Amino acid sequence: MLAEGFSEKFDLIYIDPPFFSGADYSVVEEKDGKKSISFAYKDTWGNDLKEYLRMITVSIFAMKELLSKEGLIWIHLDWHAVHYVKLIMDEIFSSKNFVNEVIWSYKSGGSSRRRFSRKHDTLLLYSKSGRYKFNPQKEKSYNRGFRKYSFKGVEEFEDEKGWYTMVNMKDVWNIDMVGRTSKERTGYATQKPEALMERIILSSSDAGSLCGDFFCGSGTFPAICKKLGRQFICCDVGELAVKIAKSRVE
């Protein structure tokens, strides 16, 4: 149910909930050259997958109520539980309203001798109906051998790498994580990059649209909503998350 007095519906909902990673996360803050580490949130769930999925399911039911008929919802997860949540989303939103599985590929430290290195997250995109708002984004598609094709009616461009055309974006996104020396770094352990949020917001909403993030963590989503002229309502249960997000938005 909607809160009393709240009649608006969201055009876009994005959530980056706990991943069932079995770890605790922190915030590293620096002041006057001194670093301090504070607890951010726990993602252990007593190692009980059912408890974790119960939380996710209840959240998804609530968000479906809040989403407009033309709205889109993004669920950001990784290998730990995305396959379970995909089935839950298929049940609640209907498999026919599944729009995309987007792979966010990134570079980060760490590798293994026992498996291929895990270097991507998965974003599930669903609509509430067949009538949803989507703004295709463009990306470079380099010609074979980086040579000029000169095809009739095809506009080509050249950069330092070679010749390319502009095409509708594909479902694998190579975007750098927030590095240790990045200007946008807040110290929040699971902070997501502004470039990732910008792509999601631009593709799934218009200026003035109402957007929501109910696990807003370090506040990247509301900060970019503000930058792009979107209305937003965001929240988090973590005190430090709210403090950091509020500071970024202000």
C-alpha cells in the first residue's frame, strides 16, 4: 500500500540491495589526515538464504505497488543470489515483463587459481507492463580492422583508435569501479560509480521523472538524479549511509 497522502508513482526504481555475500561492510572516513573505520551494514543473514530471499521478496512486492504502469525497475546483484531473485521477479512481475539482463563488467583487485576471476555484477531490468519508457543510449562500434567502410547512408567517425559508427548500446557495460584515488570516492565499501547510475537514469527516465532507490547506500543514485534534473525519493536503514547520501545530495 502507498503511504497515506502519497499519490505519486515512480517512473524508475533502482535498488542495490545486500548480495547475500556473507560479509560485513564498512565506511572508511578521513579527517585531518587520520583514517577511521566505521561499520556500514551486515550481509550475513545467519547464512540463511531463505531469510535473505524473504526480505528481497517483501521488498519487491512493495516496490511493485509503488511503480507506475509505464515504469521500469532495476535490481542490482551478483553471482551469490541473482539466479534466485530472477525467479522471484519472474513470478511477481511476470516473465513476459522481463526486459534485460545487463552485465556490468569491471576491473578490480584479486584473482583465483581455482576459477575464472569474478569481475561482473548483474542488473535485472523489468517493466510493470508492455508500455514502458525507454531511451536507447548510443555507444561506439568499431569497424573491423578499424578501417573506414564508406557504406552508403552510414555515418562514420574516427578517433585515435580508428573508424567507428554509433549504435544502440548493448547489454554488456564496461565501466570502471570507483577507484581508491577517484574524486567521487566516499569511503563506503560498496559504492557504485556515477557513470553506471547516469546510464541507468538516462535510459529509464526523463527530466522531472520520479525515481526511487530504497537501498541507497553511499547516495550515488540520488546525487545523479539531482544532477540530471530528476525528482527522487531514496532511503537506507544505515545511519552512515543516510549521512553520506544526504551530504552528497546537498
